[in-house]
Amino acid sequence: MSFLDQLLTVADAKHRVLARGWNTWDTRSVLHHVLLPEGLCLRLGLAAPDKLVWLNDAFVGHKEMGRTPGTKLTSMDKKLPLGNTIEVRPGPRSYDGAYTQLEVNLRGARFRIETAAEGENWVALVTPLQNDPWTRVLTVQAGFLWNRPGFAQRCDEHKLTAHVGSREIAIYAEGVPVVDPNLPVPSPYLAIKLDGPVAVSAGVRVDLAQVQRQIAAARDRVAQFHGAYGEHADAHAAMQGSLAWNQIYEPKFDRVLCPVARDWNCIRGGYAVFCWDSFFTAWMLSLDEPTLAYAVLLETFREMIDEEFVSNVVQGTGRAARDRSQPPVAGVCVLGMYRLAPDREAVEAAWPALLAWNRWWDRARRNAAGSLSLGSNPFAPRVGDPAEFVQPNSAAGAALEALDNSPMYDQAPFDPKTHLMQIEDVGLNSLYVADCSALAELAALLGRTEEARELQERAAHYAGKLRELWVDAQGIYLNRRLDNGAWSQRHSPTSFYPLLAGVATAEQAARLVREHLLNPQEYAGEWMIPGAPRNDPAFAEQLYMRGRIWPPLNFLTYLGLNRYGESAAQKLVVEKSLAMLLKNWREHGLVPENFSALDGSGGIGAHTHPMLTWGGLPALMALIEAGRVPMPLGRATG
């Protein structure tokens, strides 16, 4: 049995606990409520026949020029004027589906949809939020997902029956039935007029008043859950919301995942597991849902490439980025998880994979100078995805191992023989030193003395190489070209990562903060920390890594500041990061992938997602600052 087989045995045991009951398990829509393990799906649809629109498959997001990113529109709907929006705004919910709430703006008509579940019993309350003279209809469609056995049938205008083997599960909808054979619903359904609150129930029939009481009680429990975090209740709600709304069931491997964004799974064959995103996600989840957190951690290794490294991305289509990995943050994140919610069995299961990946960096990305460079290996295409042809063994592929389109890598030289970008990379070397140090601490906790020593030796070697990248005349760590020895003058927040590695001296840390982080010509400002400094020509583009603000970059910078006791700077980064998160959450229900460095907005525009899991990192940062979550690594000595 390989170490991955052993790892997945532990993961599968966690999935057997997690994959149960009612929840929004189907990645295709937050309006689909599914009972596991049966696969019975109740698809809630909102129809507005007078306006030629019907919403069934929907994702959370915010309107953008009259449409919602990720929300499916019918062909007729696309012809309607811009400004008539479909908006799906997420609200509070529990991880386990015991309560969910969202609001839908359907071409000007607004509704709140709430659900509550206990065992096989489930209820929904659909409430119009305004008087509307137009016809509105709720449809409740029953069927089975993932080719699970069973069938549904309509009994009368208020009842469906789902048949699972010898069992029957009844579904009821209370209200005035609507008879309209032209509704685009291809399987048995109920249709109810939405001129007031409508109750739906499965399992036991429940009237409107009873449903309202059950929903209110479930809503209060979630409010108490967030309220326990005091002044950080809203921040916790945003972080937890981004995680819970993106939690899905993935049927190929019979597992529960928390991928970066549920709609991304739909265009990638049903699921997409990204590398460093997953480690941040697992750490955030460990605060409230340790079983799910460690399941997510272990699943990150399921499709590990040749049992050597974690791919940038693997997806349901069969495509994997076999040429490259992503930043090595696993050690820091897993140590953080373990200090917060220890699960020795899971960490023991993950250990061989963590160690193999750490060794891979030293073997596959070590350059002629003895430090690390980003890379991209050649491989023969396997599934015919266009990315398999254009990215491997290229500078573009190597850049994707770190910060995608960062201006630091514009015109970066690349050696196709060594498969390495010809740059000594500050960010990569810093994160690798931190990874070695964190894994060494984990090894000591697990009683793996020899492996702890091995990791400490690698940390010392690369820390020495990283110190050589300090440019004293400018008071900053800079990337250095291998082909000509020139310093790159284009930097990013990765220049602060040596603080996380514990490599900088106290004087160097102070200069980094004073001369660069707090410099309004570079990184300081109302909205910070931009992915490219304000005086970089790429900043004005505000496109992806070219000037926008990224939660993981802020988070890693914060951890470094915390290690050096730069209290004023670390509090400023927390304050600024929280301001962006709460602005978007309170105003629009968004937890964005990245933010504008000009106005703090997120989730609106190209190359940003409105509800991405790592968008909640500012909340984790604030909880560390408040002492509610332990720091993984202790104070640095330089």
C-alpha cells in the first residue's frame, strides 16, 4: 500500500461522516437541496413567465452591468435590457445545511429563500420581499443526481413522492397551485403562486406557521454561532459564508470538498482542486469544522503527481497541471491547523505526502546558484486540454507556479533545458524556508527526529541563500537574475515574505516596513497591500496580480510582521484587510477573490470572483491578531 492509499483511507473515513443529510451538495446550483447518500435533489426554481425568465441553476454573486457573474440566464433572458438583473446574494448558513439563507433579485422582484433540516426532514420558506403586481411562481422539482437509483412522481397539486428502494419520501408545497404546462421543468414538479410566503417540506408535512417557527429557530442558532466571535462576528460570518456556500459533494470519489468556487467546478468537469488555495481553506475550516478541514487537507493530495508534488490544479476532466506546483504554504497551514485543532491521525496520514513534496522542491527547483527558482516541466498532453500544449516548459507556466501575471515575471528569462525561470525568487525561497521550519516543528511533534533534522538543515541552507537577496542600498529583498546577476527592480508583497521565513534581521524588518510597506508611493494607501507597488507601471492596469489586492498576499505578509513583533504595521494590515472584506460583505454579500487597490471593491469586473474561499483570510488574520487563533511559528530571531 502506497502512502497515498493510507492517506485516503483516513480521508474516506471522514467523508463517511460528512456526506450525510440535506445540504446544497450539488455544485451546479445553490438552489438545489440534496439528501445524501440517496442523491434525492429538490430543485427550487423561480419563474416569472410575464418577463420570460426562469431561474433554477444559480450561483452566489453580484450584479455586473445587468448580469450576475456565474448565474445562468436563459436565452430569452439574455435579450432583455441591461439593468434588469438577476442577483443571488448569499446570507448566513450552517456548514451542515441545518440552516441556509439567500436572497434572489429576479428582474426586480426580490425573494428570501431559507431552509432548515434535521435528519431526513427538511423545510423551506420562500418569502417575497416586496409587493409585485406581476406573476411569480415557485417551482419544486424532484429527481435524483449522479445516476443514483430512484424516481419521483407527482401525486397531486401539493405533493410529490420520491421512491428510494422500498422507501418513500414525501415532498409538500403549501399555497395556491399554478397550472402552467409551459414552465421549463423536465421532471415531476409542484408550482405554487408566490404572492406571499410559501412553505415546502420533505419527510414530514409541515404547515406555514410551523415552518416559520423552525426557520426562525435555525436562524437564531446561526446568529449565536457568529455572535460568539464578538466584535469579529461579521468577519467570521463572511469567512464562514465563503467556505460553507462553496462546500459540495463530489461523486466521482464519494467525498465532500470545499473548492475555491462552486461555479468553477462546472467548467472543469465537476470539480477543481487548486493547490495553495486548499491549504488556506483547510486552515480556515479548522476553526469551526475540524473534520471537514482535515478532509480538505487530505484530499489535496489525492491526485498528487507521481507521489512527488501537489499540482497547481487537478480537475474532473482528467486534466492536471503536471508541469508545476504552487507556493509551498502547506507546512505553515498544517502547523496552524494542528495548533488550533489537533488531529494526529490525519497529520500522520498526510506526513509522507508533505515530506515528499518538500523534498521535491529541493530536487526539482534548485538552480545553479543553490537557491530556488520557479519552474515548469515538459510533459506529453494527456486529455487534450489547450493548457497542456501552451503552458508546460515555458516562462508562462513557471509564472503560474507563483503569481500568474505578476509584472515581476514580465520578460523573465527561462531555460527549457533546466525547466527553470532564470530568476532567484524571493517569494519562493521565503515560503520554502517557512515550509521547512514548520514541517520540522511538526516532525518533532510526531516524534520524527531524523526527518526534523533533515528539514532544519534544508531550512538553514535556503535561509542562507535568501539572505543574499537583501539589497542594502534599497532596504529590500529583490529577485536576482541568474543569467546576468542583475537585480530586478520590479517587486511585490513577496519582498516581505523573508519576515515569515524568519531570515531578516530586526533592522532589515524595520526598513522593509518603514521604507516600503508604509511608503505611499509603493504599498501604503487607503486600500492595501497592492500586488504591484503603486509606482510600478502595471499598477494602473488593476488586472489580477497587476496591482489588485490579494487576501493570501496580505495574510502571508501579516504572518511575517507578527513574527517580528511589528505591532503597528501588523495591526494596520489587519485593519485595512478587514475593511475591504466587511465593505464587500455588508454591502453586497461578497467575499471576493481579490480587491481593487483604487476603491476596495471586489467581485465586480474581469479576473475576480465574487465568492472565493480564500477571500475569508482577513477574518482569520483578525482572529490571530485577537489571540483567538494561535500563530503557527513563533517569534523570529533573525
